Amino acid sequence: MSWTLTAADLPDLARGATLLGTGGGGDPYIGTKLVERVLGDGAITILDPDELPDDLFVIPTAQMGAPTVMIEKIPAGTEPTLALRTLEKHIGRRADATMPIECGGINSMIPLIVAAETGLPVVDADGMGRAFPELSMETFAVYGVHGSPLALSGERGETVVIDTGDDDRQMEWLARGVTIRLGGVSHIAEYAMTGADVKRTAVPRTLSMALALGRAIRRARDAHTSPVQAIVDTLAPTLYSEVRELFVGKVSDVERRTTEGFAKGSAVIASLDPGDDDHLDIAFQNENLVARRGGEVVAIVPDLICVVDMETCEPVTTEGLRYGQRVRVLGISTPEMMRTPAALAAFGPRAFGLDEPFIPVEARQYA
Amino acid sequence: MSWTLTAADLPDLARGATLLGTGGGGDPYIGTKLVERVLGDGAITILDPDELPDDLFVIPTAQMGAPTVMIEKIPAGTEPTLALRTLEKHIGRRADATMPIECGGINSMIPLIVAAETGLPVVDADGMGRAFPELSMETFAVYGVHGSPLALSGERGETVVIDTGDDDRQMEWLARGVTIRLGGVSHIAEYAMTGADVKRTAVPRTLSMALALGRAIRRARDAHTSPVQAIVDTLAPTLYSEVRELFVGKVSDVERRTTEGFAKGSAVIASLDPGDDDHLDIAFQNENLVARRGGEVVAIVPDLICVVDMETCEPVTTEGLRYGQRVRVLGISTPEMMRTPAALAAFGPRAFGLDEPFIPVEARQYA
């Protein structure tokens, strides 16, 4: 069912989107401020993907770059709509709606900025079902919609249109090169598709799920009940039904560098018991990729590895990891359409240079 | 006067274009082979710039990249026309003619490939009056025509359209980033302009001048007369009327690296007399930028610094410099429109990070 989003929903949406960002996706807090400024007292229509007319023309919009740069380089706010308009002009067709390409982090907010500016509705779906670091890691591409032509905009009004045909990895490679030269952040419009394409290729209702997660965590805190249980209960009826607590501990080491347009690194979560050397290692490329306990994989992409504050369940991004933080690490199952062989080829462990096979987080045994 | 070019002209044109490349611009020999293949027994119409209708629509075409990569990565031949067609589609107007953006090196040939493929005529003019390493170093830009929108194509059919408004340096920066990610070479169409713009902003008749230079050198060799004198006599009635022999010697040192999309380095030309430590130092970024003798500048950009074989006057590119080669180094004056304060700001010594002021090659005294 379609619904209406107002500025009052933004803090909850930001919290849920940060959780689904699995450490990456950029900080959506800045995004909420940009949406608020344009939206004011207005409202945004959110379209249910199942109800889209087959010939609706949808142009997704997003921000591209390393989250570590995104939080230092605040967009003017007009860039994403410029990217959309540039792609419309290139294709020769106006968009009927926009949509997120990923539901984690700041990219849950960018289509809302475009919607607030243009009056377009936003489709409640996305192409990553979480956050991923590269533009080619999309269920859209896995199920036959390609990213080209892509339009990209910079903060000084620069526009770039990239067309690599069916080669979404080459599109990512060239767009990343431009983004680096624009200072590390750009805004993009890509994966233009019809309503029929959305139904076939998108992960459905992830925007409403992010909002529901953020709201459930807040209400549990207010009611002094368990926010972790609230996450479990919120996800149970969704495509993300399995939640596992992988570890509880404190951040004892973080190594992070911004390189080749990405934030890459690793973190160690140590046991809270000083005498216990049990610990969890997390490796990330913008997003958390794999969690290992005692050298053994306990969760791996594309399943979600989410670090949250131990008490409040506030999600912690990779750039927010600080020595001594007490955290819980949650593993969350991704939808089946993200675990097919074709999907795993696009964004499974090997796509990130990891040698371990994908094993669903719910299939593992824990001590 | 307009004239007709055939395949028989290509070897002379290549020789003259290599001379005007001042060490850079890429090896036009590969370009002649590509033109020959498409042109066959056909002919290309070369338009005199003074005779262009004011509303003629001209889209210049070129290759972009480091010459050191260009000679290893042979284009398929279809890329420059793809760049032209992409820009035509973006602008919404078909080109009436193409034109070189630089008259030195391979970029004297690229518009000929486009002409042979499309049947378009080529304007006998360019925007550098020689070769320069960056897309913003154009008399077009100095006199008010900007490079954007620029269309760029890759060997796998990728296309990129870049629009940075009036900011030609930002256009160069982004296009260079894409070119590096395409492996170091791309093909471009940019600086779309009218016939009136050509008359106001282009260096006229440089294509015919390159052909005349190449032909004069060949004929002098055949007649056993001095090829250096042939160069002097050919240039005397042109906008490049002053020629100075800066040094005669042998290459004793070459340092060259391909970095940031450019071939950068330096060469030392030592005296032929073993007891004499007199020598000439040349610094280059794709093209030769400055020649110093005993630490004293004897020629500097935008004047031409040309290294040629001591006997045959065959031009030697920076990537062709070899230890022990016996060479002459010539300094050639550039047209007045390339020496104005606005022109020197775009491609004078400071644009290359050189501290010395521009002094015309003909104004210097030699020992």
C-alpha cells in the first residue's frame, strides 16, 4: 500500500537506514537535514512496488563516494536533482518517480531530497536490500536491468553522462574515477527502469522496513524494553526474518583508510571479560563484509553484519567505530533473491576478494 | 583556399605534424595507417578557415592520453567517430565539419579518420598551433569558445559526456580521470563551434603548414640540400617565421616516466666534442617545455622546441629519444595570438609550473 512520509518520520528512518547500512552507506543524519530543509511541512508519496503501473518510468537517485568523505563534504542539496534532470534529458523521457539504489545509509535519503524538490513520488524498494560499496552490486543488474546510461553531478554544477552498455562494472569503474576527481563525493541517477522492471528486479518495501526498524528501536528505549528484541520482532514478518547476535564486546582495535574512493579497514571487538581473549574480527569496504570469531566465519556478505550500541541499539557506522565502545554485533539474513548464484556472483564473498563461501547466517551453529 | 588531401599526402603530413608536436602529440605514424585503411583511394576536403560560412557547425575531434601509452595501445579506429556522434546527439545538431584541436602529432590525423569515415570536410586550423598536454590549453578557450560539452569514447564502445560549463580546466581534470581508467587513451569530441568562432579563435592553416614542412624536409633530402634550410624557408612566410638552431649534439641522458596520465621527464643533449661539457637540458610534459643551456633558458613554451635527427631532420618525439642519438634542437616562434597575456596564462611557462618568464625565441642572443 502506498503511504505518505513527512519530516517527523526522518529520525526513525535515519536510524533504521543506518542499521541496514551495515556499517556503510554514509551517515543519513546529514541527509535528514537536507530533506527537512526542502520538505518543510510537506509530504512525500511513497509508492508500494506491487501497485506500480508496468509502464511507470522510474529513475533511481543516489550519492556516490566514500562515507569518510561524505561526512566532511556536505552537499549543496541540488546535486541529486541535477543528476536526475541530466539523465532525463539524455534519455529524452521525464521520470514518473524516483527510487533508492540502496536502502542503507544516506542513500535512503537522497531520493527523498529529489522527491521534495520535484514533487515526484518515491518507490518503496531498492536494488541492494542493504548498502554495498559498488554501483554494479545491484539486484537490478542481477535480474537484467543495467545501470547505463548513468548521469553524475558535482557540487559546482558539473555533469557527466556515462554509457557502458551492459557492462555495469565498467560503469562503476569510470563513475568512481570521476567521483574521486570531484573530491570523493558525487550524486548520480542510473538504472532507469519501468514499473514492470521494479517488480521483477528490486528488493521490495525496504524504505518502510527501515522506518519500522528505527521506530521500533526508539519505542523500545522509551518503554524500557529490549531494543534487540524489537529488531527481531520487526524483521520476523519481512524477507529479513533471521536475526542472530554474533557477539557482545568492546571495540579494541580499528584500522581504517580511505583509498581508491573507498573506506577500507577492519575492527576487533574484544570480550568484555578482561581475562577472556575471545574476540570478533570484522573486515569492511565501506560496509561490513565478514565477521570472524576465532578465525571462523560467523557471518559474511551479502548477509547483514550490523554493529549497534550495547545498551541503546543505536547503529554504529564503520567511520563511527571508536576504541572502547561497548557494542553488539548482529547478523541478519538477506532475502532469497539476494542469495541466488547470480546474486552471489555480483555481491557475494568472491566479489569482495574473500575466499570463504557464502553460508547463510541462520545456518551456522554458535557456541 | 580549400584543397583536397589523399593517402599520398599522409607520410609528409605525419613528418610535419611530428615536428609541430615538439616532442609530444603522439606518434602520427599509427594515425596514417588508420586514415589509409578508411580512406583508400578516396579524398578528404580541407576547408580554408577564412572561407567558412559563419554558421558552419564544426566539432573538433582528437585522441587524449599519454603518448607513451598511445604507441602501445592501438585504437580500433571507430572511436573518434563515436565521440563525434555522441556529442552531436547530446547537443542535438549534426556537425558540418571536423577540425584538429592540435596540429602536432597524432591529433593531426584523428580528424582525417573521422572525415574518411563520415565524408565530413576538415577545417585547416587548430586550437594549439602545436601540441600541448592538456585540453584547456587551447586558443579556442583563450578567445572565448569553451570545451564543454565534451564527448569521450573508449575502445569497448563506452561513451562519456562531460559538461563543466566555462571551466575548461575542470573538464580536462575529469576527462583525464576517465582516460586513465580507460587504460590511458581515449578519443574525444569537444570545443563545438561555428565558422565565425573558428575565424576568431583558431590558429589558421596549420594542417597545410604541417604538410608543407614534411614535404620540404623530404624534398631537401632527395635533392641533397639542407633540410634545416628547407624548414626555415617553409616557415618564413607563415605565422611561425622565426627559426633558431638552439644546439647540435648527442643525447646523453633521458629520464622519462608515465605518471598521472602524462609522459613527464627530461633529456640532456651533450656536445659532440668529448672535451666540451657544453650541453642543452630539455624538460617535457608530453611536449618539450623548456630548453636550458648552461642553466640559461634559450627557448620556452609556448614557442616550439623541436628535436630532429642531425642529418635527416626527421623529428624525434620524447618517447623516441635514445642515448647516443645525434640531433639538432630547433626553436620556432609561435604566432602572436599564442603570446598574448591571456594566451600565456593558459599555456605559458607558469601554466606548467615553470618560474621563468616567456621570452620569444627570436629575442634571445646566442653565443
